[in-house]
Amino acid sequence: MTRVARAFVRKEVREILRDRKVILLTIVLPVLLYPLTFTMSSWLKEREDEKARDRVLSVAVTGDVDELRVAVYRAAGLRLVELEEE
């Protein structure tokens, strides 16, 4: 790197470090926001998973499919709905 380039880089770094807003926006804010973002997304996912576990889904079966009926009765979170054949 030439002397002029080194002097330019040194000057720019000095100016950046002097400006507190730049330091705040480039270092401090991300250090605080990234963990908060990951924590919140994890918390929201756990909450949605709990809702999904408590949800009961209805499964409609028509025709003569006894194996499917048995599987639905055994599955947690499923409710069998019998449909009349037309």
C-alpha cells in the first residue's frame, strides 16, 4: 500500500471512530439486536408449536378403508369424521 493510501485509510478510520453515531449503528446496535431477534423468533416458534400440539384435526373418511380408520383412531390430534356415500 502506498503512503498516500495509508494516510487516506488512517484519516478515514480516525473520522469514523470520532463519530459516535457510526459506532452506535455499526457495532452497538447489531450486538443488541441480533440476540434479541433470535430469542424472539425462538420464543414465537415454541409458542406456535404448542398451539399445533393442542390442535385437533378432523379427517373425513368415506368408503371401506378400515386400515385408515384404525390409523386415524390411533393417531394423536386427529378426529375421524364419517361421511355418507352417495
